[in-house]
Amino acid sequence: MGESKTVQRSLRLEIEHHLKERGYTLTRLSEITGINQGVLSDLLNRIPPRAMTIGHLDAFAHAFEQSQGWLYELYAAECFVEGRVSRSRVIPYLAGE
């Protein structure tokens, strides 16, 4: 029997894929999104990563020429930090802001 592989999508993996696909550096992504380069590094590289906001997701969608809301389905994990709901993240997510 063949071994089946499951590819798990995550918010950061999706962003990293598009970064590589377009050949963007963090500097270039910062210029396009208006997000500080240090903040971008924390969002994508820090362990544990800094949690993203809906505003970050919308900026990434713009940078990668995707529709607004493109990454929302992968956002749920950002709304729960250390087993607690982050109100500042979940309310805009649920409200579609």
C-alpha cells in the first residue's frame, strides 16, 4: 500500500510560500505592506511567533495580490493564545473587520 501524505496548511507556511514564490525579502514585504520589518520578522520567525491581526492579514493579501479575507480561514489559531481567547483578535475576526 502506498503511504498517503497529508499537507497541513498554516498561516505562516502560506505566507512563506508566497514570499518565496515572488522572491520577496522581509525588506520588500515591509515596503509593500507598511508593516515594520522587525514586526514582520517577529510574525514569521519568532518562537513562539508573535500573533497576527486582521490588519496584518489584509496587508499580506494586498502584497500577494489576493482578495481580502484570503488568509482568514487559517486565522483561528491566532485567536487563541496559551489556551485563552484573545478578544482583540477574535472580535474583528468574527465581525469580519
